[in-house]
Amino acid sequence: MMFNSRVIRTKPLHAFCVIVTCTVILGLISNELMFKEKVIEERPPNRTLYYSLLFRDVHSLNFTSPTIHNESDVIVIVCTRPGDITIRNAIRRTWANPLLSESVQNRSVSIVFLIVHTSLVTVQIFAAYRLIAANYPDKYVLKVDSDVVLLLDKINAHLEEPEERSIMCYVHQSAYPVRETGSKWYIPESSYPEEYLPDYCSGPTYLMTPAALTALMEVVWEAKVFEVEDAFFTGVLARLAGVRIRKQRGFWDRLVCFIYIYLISQLKNESAMRSCTSLKFSPFT
């Protein structure tokens, strides 16, 4: 009877051990599957190209056909897609036309068209910034998209001191990084694991002082690149470099024609560009 009793008492113990073992195994399998799924789902940026630019001789970098005037205070980088020939020509005939802008005519601004590809925007803009920081360290940089109309004659009066580390723009605050791989604003956790992005500039338009650009280029080694260029340069790198992001009245993130310095819009035709370029006076000046 004692033998039978001892056997009966061990059955629950064996059952408990089996349950625990199965639970642990299932947990390990589940974790492994989740890890594999996460790795498969991530769409990493082109880090190879980015790091090749980091180590490349800066003097080997160049714009396709830039005209950077020595007397210019501001370099305007217009980001445009390869097929947007009509838009580039419309810009040349409207707000970048020397007949319509004194700043273009007297060369206080230099305009450069940067042909960018959707998946390489961050890398291509980085190459442009590195070139400018090395060869034109005393110039301000105004980055714009091709669907933006600038009132160039209003810019110089609002430039901050060149030694100030600041970027003027419309500011995004407390934004979540997008984790959906299909989104063009996708940021993988392997590049940026934090829950919130730092405050950063709205990508269509922002204006950097010479000191700000220099500071950004000094910390590019410290961050993992991702494809959302505005959040990367003016958010992550700016925070690392101690660059101040300043909200500037007149930097809009929607279609308006109440212009202070310039207009952000969804302009896709020349007539719309001409109508906004003709607005020479701001209600705020």
C-alpha cells in the first residue's frame, strides 16, 4: 500500500513538470517566431550607400551642374524628381526667375536643383549637405521641395546670425515614428527605437544657419540613418548636435496664400505658381 501511495503522489509532480517544460518550449518557439517575423518585416534603409558617403573624400562630391555664386548668402536646394521637367521649368520661369526676383538677379541667393529618388532622398540630401559644409561653410541653406513657392526677396531680412545653431521651419512635435513598412515615412526600430521622435522640421521647407549645418555634419557618425530625411536631419541629428529648432511664422504646412517669407503648397502647375509669386507683400510685414 505504501508503494502504491508513493506512485500516486508522483503522478501530479510528473504532470506539473511536463506542463512547465511544454510552456517553456512554446514560449521559446513563440519568441523565436516573433523575432524572425520582426526581422522579416523590417525594411532597412540603404546604409551601405550612406556609410560609403561618410568615408568618401568630400572633394569627390559635386552637384551635376551647380552655380554657387561667391556673393550669395543663401543656397536654395530644390528637391525634385527625375521626371518633373515641367515643374523645374515652371520654377525657373516664376519664383526663380531673375526678372521676378531681385535676390536672384543680384545673386544674393544661388538655386540648385537636386534630382532625388524616393528611396534615396536622405542619402542624396546628405551628400549635398556634406558638399556645402565643406566647400561653402559660410552660407545658409534653404531646403525646399519642388511644390513650394518661395518669395526669395523676403528671406535675407530674416536670416539669423550665422554662428547661431538654429533651423527655422514649421515644427512637428511629439510625433510617433511610423512602423508600417509600406509607408514612405517608415522608420525601422533598428534605426530609431524610441517611442517619440524629437521635435523636427516639416520637410517641404526649412532654413539652416551655416553653424547649424556644420554641427549636423559633425554628428552624422552617431546616428543610424533612416529614410525620413526631415526627421533624421532636423530631428535626430539636430538633437545630437545641440541645434535649436525654431518655429518661424510664415512657414506653413498647408495650402495658403498668406505669405510671410514663403509659401508651402501643393502647386503642380505654372499658373498657380505665377499667382503666388505675384504676392510681393505680406500681411505680417
